[in-house]
Amino acid sequence: MSKLKTYFREALYELRKVTWPTKKQTINYSIVVIAITILMAIFFAVLDDIFTWLLSVIL
């Protein structure tokens, strides 16, 4: 039990050293992630349509 207690104590100590992002940074990073996700979804949808068209032409 003391090992578990030590583990949590050390984990909390390490968490206090973390530099957490500001609210503005978090919002900006979230917007970037959402935008890239949307762009990648569009890219793969277009790619899928191209391959579907190519296969229909070939077959």
C-alpha cells in the first residue's frame, strides 16, 4: 500500500511542474485540430470519389 501512496504522491508532484496551456492556446489548438480534421476528411472523400470513378471506368 505504501508503494501506491508513493506513486500518487510523486505523480501529483510531477503534475505541479506541468506548464498548462492558457485558455486562448487551448481554443487555438482545438480550432487547428478541427480544421485539419475537416480538411483531411474532404481530401479523403475526394480521393475516394476519384478512385471510385477510376474503378468504374476500368471495370
